[in-house]
Amino acid sequence: MSNFPRILLLFVAAMVAVLATSQPCSAQRKQKKQYTTIKGEVTLKGQKLRSWNGDNLRIDMAKISAKLREYVKLPPLKYPAGHEKWTAQQRTKWQDKLAATKTGKKVLERNQKILEDANSFDLKIERDGSFVIYDVPPGEYAIQGRYDREIGELNYAYEIFGKLKVGREVDEIALDPIRIEITPQYPRGTPAPPFKITTYNDKGNLELGMFKNKLLLINFWSAESPIAAKEQKAVQNTIDKVVDEGGKVLSPKEFGVLSVNVDKDRKKALKLLSQNKLLKGSHGFTLGSGNPSLFNYGIQGVPSYWLIDTDGNVLINQYEFAKLMRTKESIEAIIGERLKNNNAPTPAKKRDKPTPAKR
């Protein structure tokens, strides 16, 4: 009997030891991350598969190179006081100046490290457009991919983009089909594609041939933008201000401006133009996204600016225009510099895509 307490104590100690060693395993099982399988498909449904010049735009979807990337939030830059009133050109100038400093280089290195540490998965698309991604941890993600193909005289970009959120303890996510967006790329010297849009007074159509022998600025825009009036004012300021290589101001017979509103309902656009007295130049309306002119010009967002030369060829495409708008003080300055420097290159085949990250 005298040994019983000691035996009992040894038994209890042994059980405590077993529980102590087994408890972390149990906790580990509870804390184990739940990874998710994502299934989806990309599709050409809803896209035009013939270009305006008759090119067949079908492709082998397995050739699209794509990734699933995690969204990451980069620390905001510390702008000086009053930066809210800066123009895009002033903001770009300040950012370039910052990037050249030691502090700026450290910021860039830090941001690059954050982006590199984010989850990223290669996405293999099958010929039928289907794909599966395994073992995706919780987070917010973007699916992004692109394939460039030369068809006829043009290069076409086939792009996919989609967003999704992966929650915890979700075994599988079935995505809705992701449409492949087809965008023609127009290098300088390429014949500008045709357009046919409704006139301001709704009494006919405007077409490219009506501007023959004129230098033409085309601006696709939307009245839904909070700065639409400001953008339209900037466009109309080019009239009587564009100077050719000889320093001569181009007359309305030599230089035309066409503003193309892309909204489905044009009432808001008409009101904006009338109230702000922005009626110079020519105005047209696509009456929504279904107008073939938007597909012909590869319009994926607005504003979109184009410069067409007197022979009906592209002089500045929308991507180069967007790049120049970040550094030049005005639209007329961009046009004037191109006219003075006719040999300036126009990068046209590829469009820079931002890293999918929250800003």
C-alpha cells in the first residue's frame, strides 16, 4: 500500500508527458493552412473574330502566357504638402527626382521586395481554354495573361484579366469564364482603321474619309469621368494652337479635332458640352460599347488619344500618347513636337501592363 501513491504519481506524470507531447500536434492540425484549388476557363465568346480588314482573329488559347498573382499593398509615397493640386506632369517629375536619390532607391528596392515576396503561380491554359491552379493560400489575387500574334500587317494582343478572393477553409473555387480581350496594335505609318459614328445633331455619320488631307486629333471620352469637362477643354485648346515644323499655326482646314463620346446614353455628354461651351471641332457618339469603331481602335479605356496624319495613317497611337501625356505640358505640345520631328519612333506593338498591386 505504501508504494501506491508513488505508482499513482508516476502514472499521472506519464499521462501528462503524453498529453504534453500530443498537444502541439493537435494544435498544429488546427492551425494548418487550408489551400484552395481554383478552376476556370478563358473564352473568345463575345468577341469579334474578324477584324475590319478581314483578318481571322481565332487563336490557340494554350499559347496565352498567364499568371495568378497576389495583390499587395505598397506603402504610400510621402508627397510634399499641396501635391493634391499637382498636374500629372508635376507628379511624374517629382517621382523621377525622388527615384534618383538614395531615399528613392531604397523605396524602390523595398517595393520590389514586397512584390517579389507575394504569392505567384504560373497558369497553364489548355487548348480548350480551361485551367486549374492548385494549393492557393488565402488572399486577393489577379489573373493576368497575354499573347501577341502578328496577323496580316498588324500585331494583335490577346489579354486576360480577372480578380478573385480566396477565403480560408475553402476547398475549391469555380470561376466564371474570363473573356479574352483582343486589341489591335497600330505602329506609326499604319493605315488608321475606319470609324462610323453618329453626328452631334443625329443627322448622319462621321467617317474617317471626311477628314482626308487633314491632320486629325481623335479623342475617345466619357461624360461619366469626373474630369471630363477639363479633358474636353484641353482637347479644344489645341484648335488654333498646333504649330507645324515651320512654326506656322495650322488652320481649321489643315488640322481637325474629333471628340468621340462612348457613353450609351449621350444626354449627359450633350449637357456637359453645351453648359461648358465645348462645342469646337467635330463631335460624334458611339452610343455604347457595341460600336465597331471601338473594336477597330482597340479602345479598352478612356480617355484615348490618336493623331492621324494627312494621308490617313497613324502618327501617334493611343499608348504613346498616354505615355507622352505624363511628361508634356499640353496636347498641342505633343502634336507640335511630333510634327517637328517626323523621324521620332512610335513604340506600338506592346503595351506596358502594371504589376497587379493595390495603390
